[in-house]
Amino acid sequence: MKIVLISGDSAAASRINRYFTPAGYGFIHYVNPLKAMDNFSEIKPDVVLFHESEYPRHWKLAVKFLRENFSRESSPFILLVDPLFNEEDAHKAHFLGVNGLFSIEDTIENLESMILRYKVAPEVRKSHQLIPVGETRMDFMFMNPTNLQLINTHVLELSTFAAVLKVEEAYKTADLEKGTILKNCSLKTQDGIINVNAKIEQTGVILEITFLDGTGNWQRDVQESIEALQ
């Protein structure tokens, strides 16, 4: 996962680099926001962190540049803000395509937690051998066992062991907890529907699940769906 930081604060950049790089994240730091914007299309950032108070006149332009080629889902934009950032600017940021606001007074651990609302941690992708689905339409449906509501999600990454899902209506999954077992789920691919049980590994707008049925025809069908993506 490539994190792009746009900030003139070298000390903050160093702290972020020391935290994320050993955990397997790629880290690129730009002091010049215009140069960063010019390189968005080449770098294809997974996450952009922008220090608002360092460049108060450039963050809106940076969001615009990013959103011309990358969606909120593919490249989340997180604005690092100080206490003076007001509510009016917050509404404007959301309208322009900013995914989240993060206080510069908060901890780096909480910054990672915010990033993981939108992206999968590098060690999870590696251990579960996940492959991005890309533009292929693949849905995963299940019943929320706590309120019996039907939940439809879009598959972002997939393997025969696990999947990463984007929840359409987050309020329907707000009460789900890590470790919850989901029974009789449906993975809808271009070739048909595969039924499976799963366990929730990470909650939020982005759900991480592991499959509990990993043998026989089910595993073969999932493997064929993965091969069709490559």
C-alpha cells in the first residue's frame, strides 16, 4: 500500500515514516504540493495524507486533481487538520471528495485506524493472498445476525481464504463485531452464485472476512473466479 504524505513538517513526516514503513506500507513524502499533484497519475496512491495548515490554499486543488482519476474508494484522501479547521470547511472538504479529517494532535495509531477504514493492511493482504477485483463486478450478500437485515457489499479483493468488502449501507452493519459468524452468505460472480459461511475479521465501511468453507466444489469455484480476474 502506497501512502503519499504532502506536508512541510519534516518532523511529522519522519514520525509517520518510522511508524508505517516497518509495517509494510510504502511511504512517499512531498514538500511541494504541486509536484505531488503532477505525480498522482504515475504513483497511483492508495492513500493521500495532506497537511492542511501547511498549504491552506492547495488542499482543495489537490483533492480535485486526485478525484479526476481516482475515486474515494480507490484513493482515500485524508486531511490532517489543526483545531482551527472550522465546520464550514469540513462540509466543503466532504463535498469536494475528502474521505476523512484527522487531527494533527491525535496519535499515529489512530491515523492507521482511520486508513484501515478504507484500505487493507499489507500483512492482511499478504497472509490471505488477496487479489484486487478491479473493475469486475462481484457482490457478496449476507444476513446481519443481530438485526436480520440483508446486507449487500461489493468485493474489492478476493482469495480462496478471505475477501475484502465495501459496505453499501454502513448503518446496517454498525452493530457487527469482529469474530461474528455469517451463515449462508452468497458470493455473486459473473458465472453464478457461490454459497459460503464466513467470519468477520475487521469491521467498518471496509469489511474483512475469512471463509469457513474451504474445501470441495466451493473452493474450486472461487479459484476459477479468481483466475478469471488475472
